[in-house]
Amino acid sequence: MHAFSLVDLGGLIAVGWVIVRVLGPVATALARRIEGPDPATSDDGEVHQLRQELEMLHERVDFLERALTASPPRAELPPARTPV
């Protein structure tokens, strides 16, 4: 029978490393595929509607910011009166 040597051990480690490097990403991809799509990124109608409403709110906030930062026209003060 053949004795187990350091060369055999090195070959076993090399084969194990190759298996881990090749099959690791394959197993990860398979697990992601089994899990299915992320529900947070799915494109159903409610998500689309919420995105549209959020865009409209952004536009309103931008308009209000511009309106608040704009200086109002200066109104003239009435002429000063002296008390009688």
C-alpha cells in the first residue's frame, strides 16, 4: 500500500482550494436564485405609484424652497403722522 506523503497532502490541498474557488461562487449564485428576487426592488404597481408621488413631493418642496428664499417686493410705508 502507498504511504501518505507531503506531496499527496499538497495535492489534496490544491484540489480542495480549486473546488472551493470554483464551486463557492456557483453555490452563492444558486442560493440567490433559489431565494428569488428581493421584494424591495420588485416593480409592482404600488411601488411605481409611490415613486411618482415621491417625485411630485420633491417638486413641491423645491418650489416652496424657492418661494421662501425669494425676497418679497418691498412695500412702501405710509407717510409718518405726528400725533395730534
